[in-house]
Amino acid sequence: MKSNQLVAFGGVLAGIGVALGAFAAHGLKKVLSSYLIEVFNTGVQYQFVHALAILLCGVLIRSSLTEKSQKYFALAAICFIIGIFCFSGSLYALALTGIKWFGPITPFGGVTFMLGWGLFVFAALHNKEVNQ
């Protein structure tokens, strides 16, 4: 993905995270139990943090000194996107529907978040001038 696409997509996901947080605080308070509100809010929290990480990856791709680091920042961002859909998405679905089989999807999202952070660190460590 191109850096401007990642910045835009991260911004969209952050904005949706804000909207979902407000929805949980105001629209779901009377409908869901406090436990399910907490589950939903965990999804919002992780979505928002990783939307900011996607934004950061987009900015770092633009300023990276090596193609290798650009590639790995992009891969990290893709992992963060997959993680948001799997981790946060499964928590939203679980909270809103009560269907338990969404639960096993959540750890897959968590693993992709961890993989993304590993790729992020790898990219940062390889973001140096070739002659250094």
C-alpha cells in the first residue's frame, strides 16, 4: 500500500473508532450488560491504538531511508488492519450478537497485532542509511 493510502485508511479507522466508542457509551448502555459494554470498548480501544499505528506506518514509509524498511512498515500496517478486523471486529460482533463462535477469532487478531509490532520494530531497525 502507498503511504498516503495508509494515512487515509488509518484516519478512517480512527474516526470509526471514535464513533463506535460514542455508540457504546450512549447507544448501547441501556441495551447491553456492563460486561458486554466492556468487551465492545476493548475492541474500540485496540482499534483506535492500531489506527494510529497505521497512520504512523504511512508517515514512516514516506520518510524511510531504505526500501526494506518501507516494505516492512507496509507489512506491519497490513497486519494492524487485519488485526483490527479480526480482533476488534470479533469483539464487536460478540458483544452485539452474543454469538460465542466470534470469540475464537479474537486471538487470531491479537497474533496479527503482535506480528505487526514485530515487523514495525524490524522496519525501524533497518531504517538507516546504506553507507552507515
